[in-house]
Amino acid sequence: MHLARTDDLTAEVDALARRHGGRVGLSAVLGDLDRRLRRTVAPCLSRHRAWTWDAADRRDPEWWPQGVSPGPDPDVLGVTWYAKSGGSRLSVLDLRARRYRHVMLVRPTADGFEPLRIHAGGLAWTGTRLHVAATKAGLWVGDTDDVLRTEGGYVLPVRHRLSATEADGEPLRFSFVSAVPDRPGELVLGEYGNRRQTRRIAHVAADGGPIVLGDGQVVRAQGIVRVGDTYLMTASHGPWTPGSLWVGRPGRLRERRWALPMGPEDLACSPDGGRLWTVTEHPRRRWIVSLRRPSPHGG
């Protein structure tokens, strides 16, 4: 199985930029953050730092947080959301300023753009490049230099898609994804699945190539990171029970129950490998959480 580039929309992105007066990039968004974050405490057993959204985003039944990734600056974080009615967006967070803004993810068309209708279950942000998990469609790739300012707000058009070539067996589901901090240019991703579904993990180069598959083990996994030979995965137990963090090597992961708040989604790691990030999805129980990466041996 290989990950191959498809749906090249570079020409359409260029035309869209001309139509809207040129690209403004990430710097324009960071200089125009219109919503406030609030420091808080999340219900879990791990020592952590936590933030939450403004009141409207905390309770919104339409938009659900999913993916998370550190940005190019230590104080910048990206979070993806999906809409129940279709569509996805990126929230750009400045943790030092405790402010953020939503940027719509769009697919350019011949006469403008349309919402990018994906689950956006995972996010890997490296440099200016964003890889967004799109389940059976693979990964959509965008570039933060392409951010545009429109009458309706900021939008980020995707440039191309990375999709898995056909192979024998169950097609790979791209449920979540993260960058590997000590392996530049590599992504680790995995499948959400119940006990009757495949729950594979995979490694691949960020620009495509051979997909190396392994056994993910964890039921209802929502996110994964790899640091050295250690893997960490999140698992959700519904809207009322705190989530789990699994730590170890594939096939020998050990569960740390109640390590995360209820409804944990994607998992990401800081570039130095020292801290983990996750977000939770359920209305009125939505947190952005950071904790120190635990030792696989319990430290």
C-alpha cells in the first residue's frame, strides 16, 4: 500500500488568491484573533495545563473539536473541527495571548470555493504545511501561506490530497494523524475502530510513499504520537467517563485510565517530544489539555 498525491488544486488556489486580492497568510490571522481562551482545570488524574473556548464555542452543538497540533511557534496551536451539517475549520490559538480565531477549510472550485466536508479527525502541522485526516479520503494538505481574507472571514484552501492506493483487504481509514518529532518528514496515523473493526496504525512520509502498517491494539482510539520507540494513544469512553492514555510499544501498550478528560480526540506532541496535547469534543465539556509525556515504565 502506498500514499499517493491526487486532486492537485494548485491552479485553482492561485486563481482564488487573485480573486480575493492575494494571500494574507498565517501572520494576518495571528494579528486578528477575535475570541478569548480561558485557563481552567480539566477533570482527569494527570497533572496538566488546560484551556477552554469562549462560551459560544464551549456549548455549540454544530461544531465539534477533533484534531490538534502545535504550530510553528511554541505559543501557537492548531485545532480542527467538523460541522454536523458538513464542513470543517481550523482554529488558530495564541496561548500566550489567550486568544484564537476560526479559519474555514475550503476546497477551491472553478467559480470560488466550497466547504471542505471532512471529519478532520487529526492534524499534523509542520512548518507551513497542514495534513488533515479525512477518514476514507486520506489526508487533505494545505499551506498556511495560502490563507485568504474574504467578506465572510478567513479561509484556507487545500492544495492536494494524499490517498492510499488500492490494496487487498480492508481499506485504510485515516482517523487521526500526527507528526513524529524525532523523525522529520514522517507521519504516524491510525484507525478508530470498535472490537469488530480494524484498528491499524501506519507510518508514511509526509509527501507520500510506502505505508508501513502495524497493530494499533486500542479500541476506540482517537489519536496517536510516536517518540523514539514509544507510542502513546488516546481512547474515549463516552461523554461522561474520563478518557484513557495508552503508552508503550505496539502490541504491548498499557492503559492509564482517567489520565485524560472525557471525550479526548486527537493527540499531538511538542517538537522536543516533552509534552502532549489533546482536545475534547463534547459540548460543555470541551478542553484543550497539555501534559508532560509519561514514561512507558510509569514515571
